Amino acid sequence: MTTPLPDTHPDTASGTAVTPAALPSILLVGSGKMGGAMLEGWLAQGLAPSVIVDRHRDTLPAPHRIVRAIEDVPADFTPDVIVLAVKPQKADPALHSLAARFPAATLLSVMAGRSIASLKAVYGAGTGVVIVRAMPNTPSLLGAGMSGLYAPPEATPEHKRHCESLLRAVGETVWVDAEGLIDSVTGISGSGPAYVFLLAELLTKAGVEQGLPEDTARILARETIYGAGRMLHTLPTDAAELRRNVTSPGGTTAAALAVLMADDAWPATTSAAVAAAVTRAKELSG
Ligand SMILES: NC(=O)c1ccc[n+]([C@@H]2O[C@H](COP(=O)([O-])OP(=O)(O)OC[C@H]3O[C@@H](n4cnc5c(N)ncnc54)[C@H](OP(=O)(O)O)[C@@H]3O)[C@@H](O)[C@H]2O)c1
């Protein structure tokens, strides 16, 4: 179903990143939470001279340029890849403007729930645009992102290489071989950081209920998630075995897991939560 790539992604333990090949030039449309997170990663990695359409930001390190609207993109600039990271419902005006200026673009859409067909319909049937979809997540800000990508049959190896190199620069990537699976990626890794943040909130609250000062409970929750995440990331052991390794029969962890692993507890709520995210992504697709 997916094609994992060799593990050359950033070493999050040391905060350093593996140097990728030179990143292609981009026109970034939408540098909010997701576009902004990726942009920080790309800037840190040495992006080819690029243009950002941003209505709020005033400065960007040279040689990159900021403009306020797509219509203001300098005439001498043709990006290797246009990255579209606006809210799905705000995409259409941007697509019309882009189609007028870059009819044969390579477009990398990171929008949840906008199919390639729906984007192409707005871009214009007669254009030579090639649209690749990706679903990144916000840890891209730290070079620890996780992205699923889908390329349609008309995408060439170069289209795929350009798009993949951008996502690889900010984390790990997997290709999926059906566009509908991007919705599934959304439900796991696109929305997933929020699930982990919620876990940190709930553990903090539970710690306070057990008598800990809130600051102490917050540090315990946060660092436990970080440490467990690093074990998952670094060790060759899978999650179930790691869990069993820290669960003594009759011990404290076993007592907690008996509650969490009840059929109507985490197994059911996690499946239902991911299904709700996937359903919402499909609803947004229209
Ligand atoms: N957040 C995530 O974790 C996440 C994860 C995976 C994928 N995504 C996808 O990423 C996309 C953006 O989400 P977000 O959370 O980053 O939203 P966001 O924070 O609202 O960012 C969207 C940005 O796009 C700008 N924008 C809208 N129309 C524009 C235009 N025509 N030209 C230039 N900029 C324009 C907005 O500027 P204004 O404020 O001026 O309108 C805003 O800064 C969504 O499609 C979402 O599905 C998000």
C-alpha cells in the first residue's frame, strides 16, 4: 500500500538534519501554520531562490522574496514547484491566479480534502499543470515532519523527485499508491500531532488530580512523550514489544493498561477518532 523510503531523515535527537540534495525553487502560497512550518525547515536547509506569497510577513532572508499577492510575483521568476498551503476553501482564487501565470506548473498541494480532480477543474482543463498531493504535519517545523505523498500517473520521476525532496527536507516521507489514501494519512499523521498534544494535556490533568503541582505534572507528561517517541523512533523494536517490555505482570503499568486497553477505551476511541478525521477529509473533498 505504501512505499517506505530509506531512513535518512533528520536526527531529531541531536537536532541536526541530514543534508539533502539542493532544494528546488518554490513559490509558496499560504505560509500559515503548515506552510510556515515547512518554510522554516526549508530555509534552514538552503532553499533555492524562492518567492513567498504572504500578506503578513515582512522579512525573509535573501535571496528569497516576499510578495503580497500571486499577481505580484516577479516576472523573472519561474518556480520549480508551486506549493499550495492555503485552507481548502480558500484555494480557488489562488488557483485561478496561478493558472493565469503558470499554466504548466508542478503544483504540490498540501491541502486536506481537495482532490487532484477538483484542483485541476479550477486550474483549467487545457493547462499542463501536474498536481502532486502531500499531507505533511506540523513537526516539519523541527525537521521531524511526517508526510504522505501521492502522484498521479502523469507525474514524471522529476516531478516526484522535486516534490519529495521538499518534504524530505523537513522529515520522513512515504508514497501512497491511491489518492484516497491521502485521507487516511490525514487521519493518522496529518492530524496526529494534535492527538499527542491532547495526551500531554490529559496526563498533566491526571497528574494534578494525583496531587502533583501543575508545572511538575506538565514536565513529566511532556518529557515522557518525548522519551517514548525517541525510543519508538530510534530502536528497532516495534511499539507493542516496547509496551510489553515495560509492563510487569501485576504491576502499576499493567493496572493502567487494563483500563486503557479495554475494548471500549483506547482501541475503540482511537479508531473512531481517526475514522472521524478521514470522514471529514472526504467530506471536504465534496
Ligand atoms: N495545520 C496542520 O497541521 C496541517 C497539516 C497538514 C495539512 N494542512 C493543510 O495545510 C493547509 C493550510 O492549513 P493551516 O493550518 O496552515 O492554515 P492557516 O494557518 O490558516 O494558513 C493558511 C495561510 O494561507 C494564507 N492564504 C490564504 N489565501 C492566500 C492567498 N491567496 N495568497 C497567499 N496566502 C493566502 C492565509 O493568509 P490570511 O490569514 O491572510 O488569509 C494563511 O496565512 C490546509 O489546506 C490544511 O489542510 C494543515
